[in-house]
Amino acid sequence: MVWQQIYNPLGNMVLSTLLAALPVVVMLVGLGFLHLKAHIAAGAGLLCAIIIAIAVYGMPADMAGRAAVLGGLTGLLPIGWIVLNIIFLHQLTEQNGSFKILQDSIAGITEDRRIQLLLIAFAFGAFFEGAAGFGTPVAVTAAILIGLGFSPLAASGLSLIANTAPVAFGALGTPVITLAKVHGYDVMEVTAMVGRQLPFFSVLVPFWLIWAFAGRKAMMEIWPAILVTGLSFAIPQYLVSNFIGPELVDIIAAIVSMVCLIGFLRIWQPKNIWRSTSLKGRDNGESEGDAPRAITRHSRADVIRAWTPWAILTVFVFIWGLPSVKAALNGLFSPSFPMSGLHNMIEKVPPVVPNPTKEGAVYVLNLLSATGTGILLSAIVGGLVMKYSPVALVRQFFKTIWLVRFSLLTIVLMLALGTLTRYSGTDTTLGLAFANTGVLYPFFGTMMGWLGVALTGSDTASNVLFGGMQKVAAEQLGLSPNLMGAANSSGGVMGKMIDAQSIVVASTATRWFNHEGDILRYVFFHSIALASLVGIFVTLQAYVYPFTLMVVK
């Protein structure tokens, strides 16, 4: 029998909302305050979600179990597969000494840790977000920063903060394209609207990043470099999104930003070199300290060899992100497995959707087209270039599996929790609470997008989850549907830094295992504050500056 979701099972929206939030609260409190290991906190949250789904929302127990299994499989592929293989590549470069040469080459551009952050965490990370998304940029940049000597908390937290402004156009525009396709938005109109919201934050986030790392005074010492980084990203982001389309927004903007920053450093350098690699006054991770270190100069050939594995990674990730390549690889091998007893057995009902709509539940084993497979192949090719033998590569790969085993388990449990909340309807209960805010809806609708990403770990998933609700609510309140659809995606990007899977990716990339709670506590304020600023900006668009809603033809 088809089971219809219930969004107010207690007959009181306040109580139903509080109960719907309980599984996520259990997990976050376990991580952030009780200092539980991540997989234990995630397991506790999942158990709580199963009990509430069955006992309160009336979801059949077998459906709840199948939804959790589907989420766990999704956790392994694509998310866990990305984490495993990027750590594999990093291990290879560390053990043969090439990563040390890469560190020295970056220090040769600038010894200043603040500018290294702009270059690696913001600009380079944005390129990987645009090409692949789904955890890749945090995994890559956090691994590079920890190799450069940044403390684990700095490398993890700052990579998460930096990976915000590019997220809405990540993976070749997948979140915005999916929003338009699933919920009937005009793809160019909603893309343009996102492109009139995020550029302001593309300028703000680099300033915010350095302030979070080194403080206000240290931030102002390098404001010219920060401004160059932000503007050279924001301007292409606006132009490409408004006049070309969503696919290449991040890639073009990131390349322009990296080129402009490196070029600017040829004519400008800060008076004071910031060498500290820890977060001042709040860091409890180990770091190299403040002492200056001599820069080892390497031959051009050695530097090229050190960067070659990462250049190979960039090429493979970009190729694997192309829709034509994905389609070709899926044509070779991409079996689908409908979850028996779950697929098309659950209906979403009004007011979330105009008419009762069945929820599909199909697991696609797209192993060939998965971004993690491209990363694995790049690691193998890079390993062979670094003169590893095939036997040594296989041995190191299995060592990496053992190294990240608990991180993979955590990702499985967290995705199981997120998927169960989707199929049980508890996440929709939370979304409806935001939707019932009347004139304040532009602000709270933006926060709905933030909530969606915090719950699911994906701006794409948040757009699928709440994009339709945004459209219905906007039309009822006389607001622009494109504005609120875009706000869902733009607000969602600020939830990316606190979603559980991103935090696990960061802790794994920096080998700071069992410190996920420390990372969460550090980034939580930044996430809430930045999301609130996006909400205020969207509210101004809705009521004060409506000319920003005009469609560019």
C-alpha cells in the first residue's frame, strides 16, 4: 500500500516541529557538546529518527529501514568514494616527498598564510566546486592546507567557510539546473537571480575568511589582495550567470580569481608577513607555530613533478564533470536498483506539492561516472608518474581504506539519517515551519534553504526538497517565485559548512579524527551569521530593491 506523508502528526505545528528536529539535535549535541565520536553521534541520531518516523509519523517500519539503507548506500557512493580516493592521492604525494616540494612552491608565491588561504581555500577550492562539487573541494583544499602546516582546526574550518559562495553553481551548475528541471523554473531566470545574490557574498567571504583566521587588524593589512580575490571572482560570477548560463560559472570565476591574485602579488606584497598557521585565541590543534622557516628553492623540473599529480587530478575531475562524459560512462555501466517496498510507495501531499506525488527510491550504481572514480584514476596515473609500482599502489590503497574506515561509517550513518528524514516527511515539517512566516518569508525562506543543506549535505538535494515549496509560498504571498527559488539555493550554500558529511570530509582530509565536534562548534556561528546576511539581502530584494528582480534579456 502507498503511504502518505503526514506533516503535523501531533495536531500542533509547534510540537510537531520540535519533534521533527529532535534527530538532528541529538546528532549535533552529541558531536558538539557531548564530544561523542562522530559515528556514535550519527548512529544515535539515526536511531532517534527511526523511532520518530515509525512511532509518531506512522511510517511503516520496513519502509523506514529501506530508506535508511538507501541513504547509507548513497553515503558510500558518491560521497565516501570521493573522500577515500582524495586521501589516497594525498598519501601518495606525501610519502614520495612531492607534497613538500608543492608546499615550498606555494610559499615561493607568498609566505603569508592569509594569502595562501585566499589562493588555496577560496579560489582553488572554487574551481573544484565548479568541476565536481559533492565534497571534493573541501577534501582537496583541507588536505593541501594541512600539508602546508596549517593546524587541523584551521585547515578544516577555513576550508568549510571558503566553500560557500561557489556552491550554488557547483558540479557544472547541477543545483540550479536541478531546481529548474524538477520544479518548473526557467533555468536562465533562476540562474540569473542566483547570480544577483551570490556575487555580493563572493566579495564578502574572502574578507570573512581572513577575519575568521587572523582577526580584523590582520585582515585589513591585506585588504587589497582580498578585494582583488573577491571582485575577480564576483564579476565573472555575475556576468556568466546572467548572460551565459549556470554550467561554467564557478570554473571561469575561479580561474580568473587565481590569475588575478597571482598577478597582483607580482606588484604588491603585504608589509608584514603572517606566518602563524593556527586560529588565534581559539585553536586547540597542533601547528607549526609562528617561527619563520627558510624557503627551500627547487628546480623548475622538481616543481613541475610535484604539481603534476594535482594537475592530473584537475584534468580528470573536470572531464568527469562534463555531462557528455557522464552520459557516455553511464551508458557503459550504470545499473539501477529500485528499492523494493519503498520506490513509488510514499506520497508527498499538499501543501508541499500541488497534487499527491509519489517519491521514487532508486539507487543508481554509477560507479564509472562517479567523481570519485575520476579521482581514483588520477591518483593511479599520478602514482605511476611518481614511480610507484602497481603493487605499491594497491598496498597504499588498502592502507587508506583502513585509515578512513570510521569516517566512511560516519558518512553512511549520516546519509542514512538525512534520507530517512526526507522519506518520513520530518524535514518537510521543518520546512513548513519556515513557510508560515508571512511578511518575513523572504528571510525565513532563505533560511529554509540553509536548513535543507544542513540536513542533506547538498544544495542540489535542498533544491529538490524545498524548491517546490518555495514556489508555492512565493505565489501565495505575491513574491517572485524566481527570487525565492534562487534564495533557497543561495541560502543553502551557507549551510554547507555545518552539514555533517562536509565536517567528516574535512576531519578525514586533515586526519583530525574524532574532532568533528570541535570543527562544528567553530563553524556554526559563521554558518548562521552568513545565512542570516543572505536572508536580509533577499528581503531587501523583495521589498526595497525590486528592480534587481528584472529579467535580463
